Amino acid sequence: MTEPTSRGPVPGPPRPGPHLMPRAVAEETVDPSAVTDTVMALLAQVDEIRQATGDGFDAAALARQTELLEHAHEALTHALEDVDPR
């Protein structure tokens, strides 16, 4: 009867953890100016809505601003994921 072998240390130099592994190269490059243009256009729309509503409270305008800000956040998040998919 053979006894199970225990797994000891792996020979050779230690390997880095996943957080230290080289970054994967993005297949498509991110165009920073395109991301900037997209986010700036969305923020300009948010500002236009803010100026149009003035000091008053408008739930529909607030909802639209929220939607635009979420789109800007998504654009930035996707750009960062494309650059560093960790």
C-alpha cells in the first residue's frame, strides 16, 4: 500500500502573488481624449440642467443628472478596466 505523498515546497524561486503579476496588455488601446470628451460632454449636460433648474428642487432634473453622472462613471470605469483589468 502506498501512502499519499504530502506536497512540500515547490523547488525554485518564490513566485509573486496575483497582485504582483505583470499586467495583461489590453487588446484595444484606450484613447484618453475620447474618454475625456465623453465625460466632459456628460458633465456639461449635468451643469446645464443645474443652471436651468436654478435653486429650486426638480425631481426629474435630479434623476436626469444622476443618470448622466452614472454614465460618466461607467465611461471612466470601463477605461480603467481596459488599461488595467485586475
